[in-house]
Amino acid sequence: MTQYLGTNSSATGYRNSNVFMEPREEEPSREVATRSPVIEGCVISRQYRLRRLLDDTNNSLLELQILEESANY
């Protein structure tokens, strides 16, 4: 798309200023967004739930192992 000096183009997201093409103001990066307390809380909550699930799974496996060993005697 051809742009002329001093024109705006919403199609390309660039604005001509003097001779240089300058990008429009960008959206906040995802890195900044992931530092949100709400998102961090969700991540911590998900990690907690996964740890609990892993603990429950390990406990079940241990119980099965104990049952298997007692059945062998």
C-alpha cells in the first residue's frame, strides 16, 4: 500500500512523520500482563490444585502397592 507524507493508514498501523515510518503505540506486552496479581493468583491456585492431584495420585499408588504386597503374602 502506498503511503504519502503526513497521511495515516489504519490498514498498516503506521503513521508517516517527516520521512520516517513510525509504528503506532503498541498494546501492552504479554509479559507485563502476566504479572497481574489476578493472573498470578490463578497460576498459584492451578499449581496448588495440580500438587494436590499429584499427592492424591501418589497416595493411591502407594495404597495399591501396599494392597498388592499384602496379597502376595
